[in-house]
Amino acid sequence: MEDSYFLGANSRAGFASFYRHFAAAPGDTLHVIKGGPGTGKSGFMRAVAAAAKEHGLNVETVLCSGDPDSLDGVYIPALRQGWVDGTAPHTIDPAHFGADGDYVELGRFCRLPLKEADRTRVLALYAAYKARYTAAYRWLAAAGAAQDAAPTVVLPQDAEKKLRRRIRGILQRLAPRGEGGEVKERFLSAISCRGELKLELPARYATVYRLDEGRGLAPQALRIAEEEAAARGLSRILCRSPLCPEEPEGLLLPEAGIAFLAGERRAEGERSIHLDALLPPPEAEEKLARRRAVQLRRSALEAATGQLRLAKERHDELEAVYRPYMDFAALTEFTEQTVRAIFL
């Protein structure tokens, strides 16, 4: 079984990262992969993940938020080992080199130095790539400001108590008490070169509650659900909004197989909690202001993803420059040897 998620996000405040939590629990080993564009980091991790699945092991794959077709990490829970792309923007290092982690240097398979023409080309492409990201983050800041401009609605105390009773009842029926449980933070969504992308839930979450609303109540409801799950001693995975990482977008309870998701996400067999029904109908002024905020947010996000697409094109060009310098035969042999050693 394979679970996929993001640990980084292109957000209103720049790149947001949860990579510090990757393969960082006691007993984990972190292998940090180094190498420039086109040096085979993602392919190396795909080979590790494929071998783990062939051996019947569960695998967690971390997708790249800028390019979801690329991998940024692989974790094998049964082996307590993780491999991660340790290059910018998610630069990461083992906490204690040699004790709980090491480095995998794939740049050594690149026959440097570059020819002068290619060196000039690389410098220009890096500059263009960074400029596109700078522009994208400006548009994402505008999208966040537009989201802030939507009218703020707060659940009245009696409505909050009613919602809390319902969520508590769901957990009492479906979730056996835990023993404290761990808390993880992840992204199940990304703002990427392919637009706003939402990943499918892992199959283990057979019970899905969709927080159906159109007035911004989902974050409040998710905080209530997280509080009730914590009180019940359950492990929690807090899924954050990629645009505004301080806001929750979903809550996963792996021990119980229960997920609470914000309204825009859909899942097969879902059940709905109609949050707007807890409030009196909105006035015309609120409707108009919210509609304008949604339109502005959508326009700014479209502009941001356009810049991210252009950044992806520059990155692809960078990889094309480095590709002729790579000794792929040696890289393949190293990858195969490493995979064999992992699963001895």
C-alpha cells in the first residue's frame, strides 16, 4: 500500500515546510539525497519505493509541491528508513550524521565541469527559474489577501456546542479510545504547476465526513474535531491549507480510519456535516462580498500557477543541460546495489 502526501507548499508567505518532521522519530534513519537538477534523485527514490512494494511493505511517498510528478521523499515504516531530496527549497540534514542519518551524493555521477556555453546557460536558467517563483509568491500573497477579504463568520456559542456534540458522538461511536497518540502535519493539497491539486485519501479512511459549507466555517469545525480527537487520545494527522498553512484543511484519524475534510474535497461514500445550517441565512451584502473575494482569489491563483508552469519549464531546461553530463550507467548500478543492500 502506498500513501502519498506533500510536506511542502507554495503558500502566501513563500515556501512552507514540514520536512523537519520527516523520518525524525526515535529509531528512524534519514538518508539525505544531494545532487543538482537531472541527477536522478526522484528516479532513485522511485526505485526504492518500487522495491519496497515488491517486498510487500507499505510505502509513504512525498510528492514535490512544485511538480507533483516528481518525488521529494520516500519513507518505509517497517524499516524506519526515509530518503529525502535535501536540496533547496527544503534543505534538510540528519540530526546526528552517522547515528541517525547520512548523505547519498548523486552529483558524483555528473561529469563536471560544465562547458562554458552550458555554464552560461545554467546561470541564466537559474535566474529565470527563481524570478518565476518570486512572481508566483507575489500572486499567492494576493490570493491570500483576497481570502482574508471574505466576511468573517463565527459560530455562535450554542451552534458550536451543537457541532461539538455531534463530532463527539461520531468519535464515541466509531473511534476506540487511544493512548495519547502522535500528531503529524501534512499537506493533502498543493498549488503547483498543474494548478490546485488535491490528492486522494488513502484507502484506510473508510469513514469520511465532508464539512459542507460556503461561509468559511470549516477551519472552526476542524479545530473542534481535532480537540475532541485529542481528548479521546487518538493519533492525528493535521492537513494544512497550502495557501494559508495556519488554517486546517482536513483531519485524519488513522487509528479509527476516519477523515474530516473541508467542503471542496470529495471522497467516495462520504457523509456530510452541513455547517451553514447552523447559522441564519446570509444577508445580500455578505453574499456579494464573499463572491467578490472568491473571484479575486481564483484570478490570483490562476496567475500564480501560470508562473509556476513557467518555472517548471525553466527547471526542465536545466535538467536537459545537465543530462549529457550524467553517467547513467553508473547511477543505475549504484541504485541497484543500494536497493539490494536495503532489502537483504
